[in-house]
Amino acid sequence: MNQVKSILVALLVCMCTANVYAQKCKFKVDESDPFTNKRHRATTFLQLSGVPRWYITLEQKGDEYMATLNIFKLKDVRAMVTKGTIILAKLEDGNTVEFTADADATPTVNVEQLSIIVSQWTVICKLSKENLTKLSKSPIAFMRTTIGPEEVNMPDVHDKGVEKVVNFANCLLSAN
């Protein structure tokens, strides 16, 4: 009887552990286009870094993947991100992912807390399946781009956010 209890307890622990580590694929948008039947899925903004925060949204429309990057810099920068601008992401496993701006992005410049000037760009990028696969295997460690004359580096990574990117990249690849 004790052996049966031990087996039941071990089975229960295994089931709970598997549940905790299971892939969570709750998208902000998860629907099918009524005309094309193509699936459209998108994440909420996932925080990539500390202050000034960088965010990413991953999106799928049919067989196409996109990423929307919100880039912030603590400085008044009026230069646009032009179509074709490369945003590099270095992954923890040493691989590099290139995000290429699909259109021009105009900056928004705000004054926050009465004295801090923040420039922000929302950059939409097409994402190849190869690069999405890289994102599904390793968290982002660092990001960099050049906007006008300014080199813009992502601040220290936000661990939960970059782990969510890995999770959602896996979700997009696994549930076609």
C-alpha cells in the first residue's frame, strides 16, 4: 500500500511540474481572417529591457511573421528610422538576428517627469522563419541599431521579457 501511495505522489508531482513548465501560448490576437482563412496571431508588448524600456510584439499573418519593436533613447533624437534600417539582436547562444525596418518610422519625442527627454520609434519589421526559429531557441542578450548619427543600444535585458519572446516564438512556430 505504501508503494502505491509513493507512486501516486510521484505521478502527481510529475503532472504538476509538467503543468508549470508547459508552454503558454495565450495571444492578444488569435483569429482567422474570414476572407482568406489565414490565421492571425499577435502577442502583447513584451518588455525586453530596463529603462529606457524596449518592447517587442511578435505577429503572424498566414505564413508571414513580423516583429514590432518599440525603441527608446533618453535623448532628443529627431532622425527617422528609415526603411531598410537594420536592428541587430545578439542572442545568448551567440547567434545574431537581423530585424529590417519594413517602413520609415518617425520619432516621437516627449518630456517625462519634467526633465527627462525620451525619443521613441515604433519599427515594424518582417521576420523570416529562420530568424523566428533562432528567437525560439535562445533569449535576446543585447540589441543595437543606428538612427541618424546616433548609435542606439538596448539597456540591460529584462529576463522575464526575453524568456517570453522565446516562448511565443516557439508558439508561433508550433501551432500553424
